[in-house]
Amino acid sequence: MMFSFESVSKNYKNTIALNNFSADLSEGVYALLGPNGAGKSTLMNIISGNINASSGKCLWNGQNIEDLGKKFLNILGYMPQQQNLYHNFTARQFLWYMAALKGLTRRQASDKIDFLLELTHLQKDAHKKLGTFSGGMRQRILIAQSLLNDPQMLILDEPTAGLDPMERVSIRNFISEISLSKIVIFATHVVSDIENIAKEIIFLKQGQLVLKDSPLNILQSMSSKIWQSSIPADELEGIRQKFAVSSVVPQRDGTLCVYVMSESCPKDFSWTAAVPNLESVYLYLFNEDNNENIFR
Ligand SMILES: Nc1ncnc2c1ncn2[C@@H]1O[C@H](COP(=O)(O)OP(=O)(O)OP(=O)(O)O)[C@@H](O)[C@H]1O
């Protein structure tokens, strides 16, 4: 199973929303990370056929998805960002409605809906109106509808947005479980949601692919590039001018524990190598002042 982007670009008048994007995806979770306006929605909309690329092509197992048309849509599941759900529908009615839109027969829909309500732990709440659902339950019913056609490729647009920590863990474990035999694209702003479940992370910045690799490789490439020191508070500005600061933690004694990115150990103060995490990579990549590429 392979989905390939070949030099895909999308322009809107004066904006390049996606710039020559190429990548191959196989089974597993791909985290799509990037700040507002990076091009994540554009990428997802091109896959789902909501918009057409200005140039380049997308291939499903070597065939252009535009040529495959409905055949490709039949193997695609899409979970949009949480919007106004049908508040007066019960969970079960909503799934019946979505099954009808997707063209499932009554027989197929009946079996699938029971299965998905169980899979998403919503069977007890199947008779409740969506208007009464918590954020986590809404995310689960949206995921359930995206799985109605048993998709081989699944797009999840911020599936953990607005959830409390317990719900976040539950949703991401669930996504991890269902990703074994699917290509899953998980768009998010929240690094901690994907660090343990992503096969690869795709970092997008201003429509361009900045980095695509496994979390392990990304972290390994960062080792000995993050440095930690305790500094007097009034030195912070000077440090900021010299280095990309990934984190600042005030200490009880009034000093600051500062983490910076640098190819080599900084000279001033006493620095020790810190254990990198993906959040520091994100901060580094998307800090407008950082032009140095430490992933070379
Ligand atoms: N219909 C449109 N018309 C004009 N410009 C657009 C349109 N849709 C997106 N853009 C622009 O394309 C760029 C990429 O937008 P996109 O929505 O893909 O980013 P995003 O990463 O999904 O952002 P967010 O995290 O805020 O959802 C942005 O500069 C945006 O303003």
C-alpha cells in the first residue's frame, strides 16, 4: 500500500500554499506538523479531492488519484476538524446518515455501525443526542464515521483538539491501534500527541517540506545539539541574540534554566548536553529567527 505525492504544488493568486511537495507514505501514522498557514489543510484537501493541485500528482499504488476518482474516495476516510455536528441526531442516527451518504447498503451499514460503536466505546451512548456529547465523545463519533467504509487511507484533522488529557491519551491509543493496516495522516499542532505513535513526522513550513523522518531519527540527529545552563535572568536577552532558545524555566533561586540549540557547546556560562525532545525540534524549526539547518 503506497500513497505518493509527486512535486505537488498549490497556488492561490499570490500565495503558494504548497510548494513542490514530494513524499511516499506506507502503512502507519504520519504526523503532519506545522504552524498556522503551513499548508496542512491544503495537503489534506488535495488528497480528499476537495481542491485540485496546481501542479504535480498524487498516486495511489502508482495510479493517479484523479484517474481513480470515486474508486480512490471509496478507500479514503476523512475526519474533519470538529464543527457543528448534527446536535439533534443520536450517535446511531448520525452513523446511519453518514453510511447512507457513503453509499453503504442497509446490511453493510447495520453491521458496521454496531462494530464501530463498540470499537469507539460508544455503544452505551448510541441513543444519546450528539448535542449532549463531551468533546472526546464527539471526536470518537467523528472517527467512527470516517471508518464506515473501512478505509485503507485515513485523514484525521486535529483529532485531539479541545480534549482533556485523559481523552487525548485514549484517542491517540485508539488511533495507534487502528493504524496497523492503514495509512493514517494525523494533522496536529500538538507534538506530544504524536511522539509515541507516529511512524514518521512530516514538518511543513510555508508550504514546504522541512523534514520527514521517524521520531527516533529526528531525536538522534538532535543529540549534542541542545544545551542546558542556569543563567542570571538579565542574561537571557543576550543568549537569545546568539542562540535559538527552545525553553526557559524559572528557578526558585531567581536564575533561569535555559535550553538552546547549537551545533557545538556554547562558550559563555557552563553548559551541559540536554536530552532532546520533539517539542524542541518543533520550536527550533518554526522559530522565524532560525535559518541554520541543524539536520544536515
Ligand atoms: N481558499 C484560499 N484562498 C486563498 N488563500 C488560501 C486559501 N486556502 C488557504 N490559503 C492560504 O494557503 C496557505 C496555507 O493554508 P492552509 O490552510 O493549508 O494552512 P494550515 O497549515 O492548514 O493552517 P492551520 O493550521 O491554520 O489550519 C495560507 O497562507 C492560507 O492563507
